[in-house]
Amino acid sequence: MEESKRYKRMVKQSMGKKKNNKEGHGSRSGSGLLRMKVRKLQILIPGGKRCNHPNLLLSKTVDYIFYLKLKLRLLKALSY
């Protein structure tokens, strides 16, 4: 649980920082690439298709990674 809180804190900190919005060559293709990656992530994460806000999707992603790590640890422990 502590690991999940740490990732959420990191995501909040990174989202709070202001970035320079530079318009120019390639700015539209970058946003299209980002949208494509978000769609792929929505498919991979259970319940991701219902997430229409990037922060919520990132939070669900962190929780899912944490869940998978716990499941892996449990399976390793059971195999001994």
C-alpha cells in the first residue's frame, strides 16, 4: 500500500508542474501519439475504458501495477 501512495504522490507532483507549451512543428503529431498511447493503456488496465480523465487513468494504472506485484509475490510464495 505504501508503494501505491508513493506513486500517486509522484504523479500529483509531476502533474502540478507547469510545462512550456511550445507551438510549432510536430506539436499536433505529439498529441495524437499521446492519445493513441492513452487508448492502449485504457485497453490494458481493467476499468480503464471508463476513465475519461488522465489523472484517474494514471491512478488506476498505479493501483493495477501494485496489484500485479502483490499477486506475483503471492504466487512465488505458494510455489515454494
